[in-house]
Amino acid sequence: MRLTTLSGSRVPQGALKLMHRVYKYVLPDVERELGQLRRLAEGIPDPELRTQALSSMDSKKFHCQGGGVYAAANLEHRHILIPLIVALQTISDYLDNLCDRSTSLDADDFRLLHQSMLDAVNPEAPLQDYYALRSEKDDGGYLHHLVRTCQLQAATLPSYGSVQRHVTELVGLYADLQVYKHIRKDLRETQLLAWWERHRGDYPNLQWNEFAAATGSTLGMFMLFLAASEEGLSEQDAAAVKGIYFPHVCGLHILLDYLIDQEEDHAGGDLNFCNYYEDESQLANRIGLIVIRAREDVEKLPASRFHRMIIEGLLALYLSDPKVRHQADVRDVSRKLMKNSPLTRLFFLINSIWIRKQRA
């Protein structure tokens, strides 16, 4: 099935044109947005909330930079897409820090914190006291600012009404994951497996850990924002866009993230979805299969080469990370995933050189 109301006519079809747009327009705009948010974060009264807000920007800035690439596909609407993507991703990263480093293991607390993301993608939702169940409360209006920014920008997208239901579904799944993976360690797997049982009928080709990984990605949300920047997007096409990105593109994104973090997650006793395969061979085969399916899925989109570049860029970004060099098993899996993929190898080389220069 080909989408009918997405033209794709403005989307860059070559890597050089895409990178030109990213470096000339997208990254400077993302930097400006983050600079404004950093100034707000520096003024947060509560020291713990301020620390986590600033830390999330320092360590996860590349999430906003990567998400901003979707604005390169419609530069005319980047003044909406970039603030929206940066604000939503910043909420995600900030809350992840709060939950990861929290002294609380209260599922209700985590659920209420993530209600902010659900409210952010509903332009009509009233603001709430998202800190009501925790001792740290005074953020000086920081989280409310992020939520309102998302609401205002989303409301101005030409076809947001067609995608809102699907964005909300993905945000809801994301919030579920954040709750279940941050509760007491002895309850996490039980809750995650019970959650999977409620959804497994919709995804018969996935394993439970692959579904969980897919729910942790924001890429499907960003793709729906991009689709909503087109006039006249139909409900049917919005549903198709969601199905094209979720679960395979989203799952690949987060499985690669977990793949390179195996060593540090093991050291920290953190849950890692790549640890639920029988062995290295199954891990490489399953991720390889998800790569194939992700590539097949995006062929249904107009300007499919842009989305194929997103997939190859994900592989290159993660597999060229310096963490890979220090993990023999991950190096082996990386070699298998890179095999017979010259485009990925090209991205791998470029990213490796860039990363070495950045860390020199």
C-alpha cells in the first residue's frame, strides 16, 4: 500500500542534500531551542530537579539533534517541527533521568510524571501538578513550559487532528514502559510480561523484549509530526504512517541503544532488552531481521530514500559508538549487522571519523 496524501516532494533524496539541510538549518535551530531551555533549567529552584534537567541536556543532547533530522524533510515547517520535537524529547529525557535516579520506586509517581507527555500531545489538555507524588516539586514552571510548548506547536500543524490519536497511542506505550522498567527490580519482568500479554496479539512476529524496546522510541511520534505538517493528511494515511514506523523502525532504534549499553547496564544492574536472547547468534539474527523489516516498511512511504537514510544512519550512529570497541560480543554482532550493507559502511566511516574528532 502506498500513502495517498503524503507527497514527499520536498523531502531530500540524497545523503549530501540531507546533510546540507541538517547542518545549515536543523542543528543551529536545535541548538537555539536547547539554549533557551537550558536557561530555564538553570533557574529551577529545587536543586535535584535542576540537576536532572541540566544533566539530561548534557548527556542526551544528541537525541534532540537526531529527532530534528525529521524537520529537514519539510523546512517550511521547521519553525513548528523543531520546537515541538525538541520540547517533547526534552520532556522524555528529563523524566528518564528523574525515574532512573529517583529514590522513589512508586509506579503512581512515575505514571503521573509521564502524564505530562500525554498532555503535551493533546493541545486541549489542562496542565497538572506532575510532581504531586514526590518530594521534589518546585521546578519554577519548567515542565509546564515544555508541555505548553508542545501543545502550542502541535496545534499549528496543518493535519495534527489526523495524527493525534496515533501519537497519543505511542506516547501511552512509552509511558507504560517507563513505569514498568523503573519500579522495584523484583517486579519489573513480571509487569513487563503481563503488559506484553495485553499487546502480543497485535504483534505476532515480535518477542516481548522487542515490543518493549519499540515502545521506548520517540521516532514514531516525530514521524507523525512530520506527516501532520502536510495539508490534507487523511486518518487512514496517519494510521499507515504509524504502522510503518512502529514496531520495526522504533524497535531497531532502541535495540541498538541497548546493544551498545550492555556492559554499563550489567555493571549498574539495569534492565537491558538485549539480554533476553539465548545467545549472541540469536541476538544478531533477530536485530538483523528487524533491520530487514524496517527497510521493507519504509518503502511504503513517499520519498522512501529519506527514511532508508534514517535507518542506515541509526545503524551507523550506534555501531560506530566508541562503546562498541570495548565489548567483544558487541563487536561481533556489529560486524554481522554491517555485512553486505555498503551504505551502512559509508555512514559507519563518516560517523567514526566525526566521533573521533569530537572526542579528541
